[in-house]
Amino acid sequence: MAMTNWAIWRDHSGRLSALKLAALVVLLLPGTYLLLRYAAHDLGGRPITELIHGSGDWTIRFLLATLAVTPLRAVLDWPRVVLLRRMLGVGAACYAGAHFLLYIIDQKWNLLTVASEIVLRFYLAIGFVTLLGLAALAITSTDGWQKRLRQRWKALHRLVFPLTVLALFHYFLQSKADVTNAVFAAGVFAWLGFWRLAPRRWQARMTTLLALALLAPLATALVEGAWYALATGVRASRVLMANLDPSMMRPSTEIMISAGVLLAVAAARRVAKRRPRRALAL
Ligand code: HEM
């Protein structure tokens, strides 16, 4: 039993799962790559800063991947992907923990400085609250906690949405002049949020995916325009005009392309699933 609990590459029935094993490798790869580059002195003049940035980036990516599991199950009719949700969520929390640890190392283990910086700097305070929240979700993600908390477990784990908003805010605030990557992450979150707002019976429809491929880029462009207007004083209309120029390749364009690719994959899977049934009917 204990073996099944800790052997996270196995599914519920205790069988080796290639999907979970692949996800575990994907989770370990970025951290390993960053550490190897650190060991090879390949991270420039401020290697710890690079590690802080790298670990922060991967925390956000795995967090968004965790939120994408339910939509992918419905849209791609892929039930087994659910096996990955807990793993990705705990993985994101581990990267967040490493990110914090690296910050402490950067502050030469001076915990008093760490604490005062967190209290004094708004973006660090937000990061800290997010980290505490992600840690709480990771700890209570086990079957035992799920049974113990029953209905309250679901309510608790829905906190992942406001925590992702906080994580994105932390990302924007620390990005300084160029928020391109943060805007792209916000665009992915917008797609995921719109998908959840759609009525359940519409969530797997192609028309819904088409609407999302238009709505999510629009929201991305608006977030980018609003951020530049509020944080830098650049006119929102200028940013929105840049978003209308495909050669500028703003994050909204990338979100539209990504949503379009997902739409195409979903359509292809539907066609592939229908074909054998037709063949049987003939
Ligand atoms: C106590 C908690 C945290 C602290 C002290 C912290 C600290 C930092 C610091 C110092 C930076 C770099 C800022 C700079 O170079 O000026 C950073 C960047 C970042 N952090 Fe955090 N952070 C915390 C929690 C989090 C959490 C929970 C997440 C995600 C869920 C996160 C995601 C990021 C991201 C995405 C970046 C930007 C990386 C990049 O630009 O490449 N952080 N954080």
C-alpha cells in the first residue's frame, strides 16, 4: 500500500503508467537542466538570479498545466489525463518551494532580511501568500486528506484559481518593463477561465472552442493594454493597435495560434474516433 502511495508513476490499480512516468520526467527535466547549467557555470554573472527566474517560470507553467487537465479531458475526450492533475499540482508547489529556497540563498540565508523584504515589498508579499496557498494544497492533495475533508476538500482546492491570479500578479509586478511572458501566461489563464465559465454541456463543443480562440486573445490584448497604461503610462490604444498587427507577434497572437491548434487537435480526434464506428456500420 505504502509502495502504491509513493510510487507516483503507478496508477490507482498499482500498474505502471507510461503517462505518469512521462509526466514525472517532464516535471524533473527543467530543474535538472537548470542545475546542470549552474554546475557548468553556464548561467551568466548572476547564476542564482537566473535560477530564481527559471524556477518561477516553471512554477507558473506547471500551475497552468494543472488547471488545463480538466479542460483537456473534456475537449480531447482523454479521460486518462486526469491521472496527471495531482502530480502536476504538487510539482508546481515543489518548484515554488525551490524558488523561495533560492531567494533565501540569494539573501545569504539571512532570514531576518528575507522576512523584512517579504513584508516591505508588495510583489514578494504576494509571492509568499501564493507559496503558502500552494503548499497547503499540495499537502492536502493526498487521498487521506480528501477523505478527511470530504465536501470541504473541493472548496479548499478551488483556491487554486485565486492563487493563480496572485501568482500572475507577482509575475507582472516583478517583470518591470517587459511583461510579454507574463501577458502570455495571463492569456492561457483567460482561456482556462472562459472555458470553466461555459455551461457544462457546451464545454466540449467545437463552437465553444472557436469562441474561446477569439475571446482569449481579446482578453490577452486587453490585459496587456491595461497593464502598460496603468504601470507605464503608455496609451492602451497604442498597445491594442500593436496587437492588431500580426507581424508584431504579441502574446494575443500566440494565444490565438495555441487555441487554434487545440481546436484543430480536438477536431482531428473527433474525426478519428468517429471513423471506426462508421466502418463498423458499413
Ligand atoms: C516567498 C515566495 C516568493 C518569493 C520570495 C519570490 C521571489 C521572487 C524574486 C526575487 C523574483 C525575481 C525578481 C527580480 O529579478 O527582480 C521572482 C520572480 C518570479 N517569481 Fe517569485 N517569489 C515567490 C513566490 C512565487 C510563486 C509562488 C510563484 C508562482 C506560483 C512565483 C513565480 C515567479 C515568476 C514567474 C517569476 C518571474 C520569472 C521570470 O521573469 O523569468 N514566485 N520571484
